[in-house]
Amino acid sequence: MCALDEVSAWSDAMAPQLKQIIEQQLAATGKRLRARLTLAFADGLGGDLTRAYAPGASAEMYHLAALILDDIEDNSAFRRGAPAVHTTTATSTAINVAATIRSLAYHPVHRSTRLSVPEKYAIHQRLDRAATHLVLGQSIDIGWHNDWYASPDEFPYDDMVTWKTGVLFEFGAWAGAFVAQGSPAMCDFAARFGLRAGTVYQMADDYLDLLAPAPGGDVTGEDLRDGKMTLAVRELVAALRTRGDHRLAREVVDCLSAANAGGVDTAWLQELFHTYEVADAVHRKVRAAVADLRDMSGAVDGRLRGHLNAFIYLLVPSAASAPTV
């Protein structure tokens, strides 16, 4: 049962206005990367794809709910090129939309006629674990804005990326191998591949944020304007400290803190990024991470290797091949 089918199953209990918003969100364009990873492992291991539909839908629905909440917490105006939900309706309604989608995310697995009860239990257990890690990762992101961390050195960036982004990729990959009745070793490999793919995707997103045009035409992305601690900022601070300029490194961190007052000097930061060749440094890290992911795909044979290589290209086509700037 796909995500829209699940909404229809609850339409009698759902306010028409709520149903319309949820359907619009579910119909929005996106790569559906987590579900694609589920299908890649399921098909690559010779499994029945109809058994993979339910966990794939669950992963995407949970991801969508997390995006809506993330936009509220970051006060982001747009998502996937369209106004964020909380900008077109009341914030309380947007929160309820996210809560509804998140709750519905469990039902495709529950309703599936292609999975046994023990299989459903195992999938639900894995999704529960991913759900908890996801919100813990988001709390790290929020904590940066609330001054929980005294310096970039104390900020657990790797944990944030792994939990906030990686865990649903991990769930999607593991679920694909699991429903294809892969061996325990293969399911473990799938989980590791998915987790790594999610972290690579976030690294690439941080890189592209350096290149994305802002409303005024400058090359600064939304994460920078929001004062987030991204891979690019970490590289800049590290470069400044390597050169012994600890004062300027501190000023960079202070500049990000100004996001709470609505005043990040993105032009100044972009000049520093250019001076210290941060885009080049981040790009090299992304390329290396993509190479590591390809090495992982090389550990498997046949159709699965082809599926994983195709997925890697879909995951980071621009960041993996874009020229340095």
C-alpha cells in the first residue's frame, strides 16, 4: 500500500482540509532516495519487490514528517522549491500535519499482506530506533542555536549528520535486504551502506549550500543564512586555526550566532570561503566519501552492485562531479 493509499484509508476520520494538505505534501516531487534504496537492495538480492513497498513508503513518510518539523524549527520559508507548510497555514496546523504523517508512516507495514507478523515486528522495531535517533540528531542542530556548545570543537557534527540524516537511509537499506530474506551479514552490510550513504548525502548537501544562490544573487545557501554549523563552516574554522588566526575563527562563530537576531553577514563569510578555498576542501571530502561508498558497492556482486552504483550517482551527481570553485 503506497502512502496516498494510507491517507485514503483514514479519510473518513480526517478533516478534508488536513487530508488535502497531506496529499499535497505526499505528491511533492523528490528523489525518494530512502525508498529507492529499499528497492535497490530488495531487487538486487532477488527479492519480491511487493514486499519492499511498505517499508519503503514508511521511510519516505517519516522523512517527510521530519522535514515539515525541521522547517518549522529552522523557520525555513521554502522546501523543494515550494513554500514550506507552516508558511501557508498556521504553525499549529503544520505541526499536526507532520504528526499525522509520522503516525501514518507505521501503517503501511502494519497493513501489508506480504509480510509475516514477525517480519512486521522486526521492521517496526528498526523504524522505532531510527525515529529516536532522528529527533536526537535534530536536537543537536537546534542546540547549536541555543548555545549548548561552547565552540565548533564541542559540536558533535558527525553524530548530528549520522542521526538526523543517515538513520532513515540505514533503515531503508536494511529493510530492503531484510524483506529479500538476505543473510544476517547482508542485512548488516545494507545497514552500514545506508548509514554511510545518508552521511555522504548530507556532506554533499553542505557542499551544494556553498554554491546555491541566495535571494540577492550571492552565492550563499540557506544553511549559512540560518547560522548552521555545516561541514563548510567547520572547514573554514579549521583553516583559520591552522594559520593561527584564532581571533578570526572566533569571529566566524560569532557571526553564525547572529542568525538568532536575523543578521548573518553572508557576504563576509563567502569572502572568507573564497580566500581560504573552503569549497575546494569540502569538495575533496565529498569526492573521497563518494569513493568510499563506491568501494562498499564493489564488495557485492551482480545486479546488487549495479543497483548500488546507480544509486550513488543519483545520490550525489552534482557534488561528485562538479568542478571546484
